[in-house]
Amino acid sequence: MTHLTARNAALLAIAAAAAAPAAHAQDTTPVVLTFSTVGDSRQDPVKYDQASVGPALSGQDATWLQNTKAFSRILRTIQSQKSTMLFFNGDMIHGYGWANYGYTSNATQSAIAGPVAPATTADIVGSDLVKEYRQYAFWRGMVAPLPETGTYVFPVPGNHETECKACGKNSDGQTQAKVENEQAWAANMGDLILDTARFTNVLGVAPANVNYGPAAGVGPDALSTDQS
């Protein structure tokens, strides 16, 4: 063995010996918190992906507009991996209507009628308000088992929850958010934003340093509605 070869072998042996305790320490370091993040579980009633769902939506997905097969698989994986928290990043419902009294978008959400006082049960059930509440209820039912198996769910609103597709654009050419849509989201998700008892039960410690803001008109975005 040459001097150079012997020197290299010695260096490799030293490096391996030095790395062994570090690797062992890494293996024994406890995992104190894990989280999962995903979004956009909604289903589109018109522009759905036929490659994944087939030529037509199932009766279930056509009614509640949820990609049930994909989302249920994701939820099962989250439970199997025992994530401590799930941050759901918006678009949990198809939404995109105006959850105000007497407003109804057409099937493609290219036009909206209202405000018109509903005259029949079909008028009530077909309104944007009832459609969005129905979609929220189905989503809540799908995620309900997670806190019971150790995963706290943090919902975040997206454009499908807050904006009205058929209500025209703002001065910047963007789809407008409606305060009634924000209120509908808060009514259906507010208890999850911070459920102190459930949070403590799942994570073993109470939440601290909670920031509920911003209030209307506060901050660089000059928001017109209260976000707290």
C-alpha cells in the first residue's frame, strides 16, 4: 500500500467514525411536531378532469362538488402518517357565487340573477347561499375524523370561497370578493380557526400569542372588511 493510499484510507476511517455518532443522534432525536398542507379539493361541475374522474362526475361529486376520491385518499394518508396539523390552503368548495339573500348564478357561473325573493323551495335550494353552505357541510364531514385521530385542521379561505365569478371585475380586472362570501366562510369554518379545547387536546398544549387581525382598513392592503 502506498503512503497516499494509506493516508486516504485513514481519512475515510476517521470520517466514518465521526459521522457514526451524528447519525445515531439524528436517529434518536424525537419528532415533536409534524404537519401536512394541501388545498383545492373542490370539483368543477363543467371543467372537470375526465382523465381522472371519467366522462361524467359521480352523482355524489356532481351534487357536493368535491373531488371525493382524491381528497379521501389524501386524508387517509395524513392519518396514516399521524400529522399533528393540516393546513388546508383554500378552495375547499367550488363556491364562486354570491352567498347573499336572493342571488343565483347560472350553471356556468357566467351570469347571476338577483336579488330576487325566492318563491319556491327550488328557488331556495338553488340559490348560491344554499349551494355554498351545502358544499361546506360536505367538506366538514370529510375532515371531521381528523381531530379525533390526532390532526388539528386549520382552514384557509381561497378565491373560490370569497369571490363571485359572475359579479364582474374590479378596476384592476380581478374577480371581486364579497363580504357575504367571507361571512359564509366564517360561519362554516370559524370554529376551526381556533378551537382552544380541541387544539389543546390534539397538541397537548394551549395556543399562545394568537393574532386575529387585521381589522378593516389596517395594514398595507387597506382591506375593506374585518379579517379578525
